[in-house]
Amino acid sequence: MKRALVFFVTAFVALAACQPKKATPNFIQENTQFAANQIDLEFKKMDSLGVILNPRTLHRDGTVRYNKPALWTSGFFPGSLWYLYELTGEERWKQRAEKLTMTIENQQYTTNNHDVGFIIYCSFGNGYRLAHIPEYKQIIINAAKSLSTRFRPQVGCIQSWNVDKGWPSERGWQCPVIIDNMMNLELLFEASKLSGDNTYRDIAIKHADTTMKYHYRKDYSSYHVVDYDSISGAFRNGATAQGFADESAWARGQAWGLYGYTMCYRETKDPRYLEQAKQIAKFMLDHPRLPKDMIPYWDFDCTDIPNTYRDASAASVTSSALYELSTYVEDVISKKYKDTANKILKNLASPSYRAKLGDNFNFILMHSVGSIPHNNEIDVPLNYADYYFLEALVRKKELDKR
């Protein structure tokens, strides 16, 4: 009887081993497919309404807030479509990306704020990189010209906000520069490569140098805002607009700086920028108030940790930046950066942060924070969280091939 049982079990195991196994989609494939399915639902809504929509986040009443072309976030949804084209190779994503990208074409002439870099590079920049559409080249160059009009030589920075009205005026600022500006330098570097005019590159380098000197504290945390004297260019004070306090470390601001200096090293190979990026990464990754899942609270110094909001947008920017940074450093540190980026991305893709299909108003990620001090966009989906999540997938895919 025992022999018969052993024979039966052995035969069953052998038979099971011969059965074809169902292919399990890998992490990148599964998340790409989810993102494609989720955004497909948004396009079905557009088709039913007969309009082109550019989702940004949610209003306070829970309805979707869509971008007007001039909003700083208007380039991220078109950029996400370009990343889906890169991830899938499917022509329909290219067609959709082109359609959405052209809705913000006129922003190439924006001169009243610094966000033209976000708007144009994330959309037209990715489109030119992937599809080489000839007219995109001049649009990128024109946008760089527009951004350059905000460069203040006496300060050595691109001015972020105008101060003639509104809350920047109420604060008495003269030339406010925010750490977010580091992200707009990529447009300038690209425009110099496309045009052969190094003026844009020179402005980017000067801005990065000035920011490195005045925005960063001894522990490599960053102010959100630095205000400069508009005549002498002298440092007036460090402050915040979206962080917890003037001296706090606003999480997404730290991520902007990490990404920005990593990108500056890519474009210049200046070792100072690489060292800056490494030190920013150390501040963030070794911080005692960084949660175990690596999705930061909205500010590292807010006083209600752990009973406060996480910021998935800061995490997605950080993950994408770490993937790139891992390619510029020695093996041991490279592995740490890549492993950390993998962990962040895996946790963002978990049910704790990634929406269920058809939920979350067709955004990919939940639980991001826009600006708590302004009581605006708190614990909601944000289109730039989705954009950098998809960018991180693209970068992971490329690294995994090596």
C-alpha cells in the first residue's frame, strides 16, 4: 500500500511538472499594463464627451480638476502618454501623445513664470526624443528663450515668481527662487544641444551653482524658497511656500534637488554636481523620519509625524532620480541606489498607493500632497506623481537590460 501511495504521489508530481506553467507578467509589464488600462478609461471618457481633457488632480469637492494650458502641470499628462508609448511601443499611445502635446503648444512663449520648463520639456521634450517630430525642435528652443528671460544676471538665478501682486508680493520678496527650478534646467540643456547656442546651457549652470551655494544647509537639506536682493543679488532669506516651516525639509523639494543635480551631472559631468546629488540622497535615505516603505511624509520636519500625510509624488520623483544616479557611481553605492529605487517603486505599485482599476478617477497613484499650507491638493492623486512613476518604470526597464 505504501509503495502504491509513493508511486501515485511521484507520478502526480512528475505529471504536474510537465504541465505548461502560466506565464507570470514581470513587474514592469504588469504596471505598464495597469497604467495603460487605467488611462484607456480616461480616453473612453473623453470620447464619450467629445472633448480633449488634460487631468491634473481633484478639486476639494472630489471632482476632477483638469489643466488649462498655462498651468505648470499641463505637460505631465502628455508626457505620461509618451512614456506609455515608450513602454509599450503601441502606435495608439504615440497618436494620443501627439494630440495632447499640441494642446499646450502656445506655452512655448510663456515668460511670466518659470514653469515653461516643466510644461514643454515633459511633453515636447519626450516627444522629440521618441518620435523626432521636426517642429518640436523649434518649440523646445523657443521655450528655452522664454525661460531665459527670467534669468537675473545680478542674482545668478532664474526668478521663479513675479512679486508685483499676490502672496509673493505680500511676503515682501524681491527675487524668489524655488528649488523646483532645478527641474526646468533640463529644457535649457536640451535647447543648447538642439540649437548650438550655449547661452541656455550657461544659464543652467549658473543657476545650479547659485542654488547649490544658497539653497542648501550644512546637512544638505534644502530651503523651498530663497529670496535674493533684486539689485545686489545678495541672499536675503530662506523660506517656504509649500513646506511645514522656513527651516524644514519639504519632501518634494528634496526630491526636486536630487533629480536636478543628478541631471546636471549627466549634462556637464561636473563632479561637484554628482557629489551634491549623493549628499542629498544621503540626507533623504538616512533620515530617521523616513518611513520603512520609503514613501516620505510630506515634510521631514512636520510635528505630527507619523499621523500625517505621505507624498507619493515625492517618492516617484526620488525613485526615478535614484535609478539615474545609480549609473554614475561606484558599484556598492550603485546597488544601494538601485535597490532603494526598486523598493520605492514596488511600494508605490502596492495596493497602499496604486489605485484599483477604474478607481481614483483614472489616475495611477493615490496619496500625494500638493500644498498643505495653502490647503490645496491634500491626499489626492496628482498627474506628476503618475508621470515620474512611469518615468521610473522606463528607467528601471533600461537598467534591468544591463
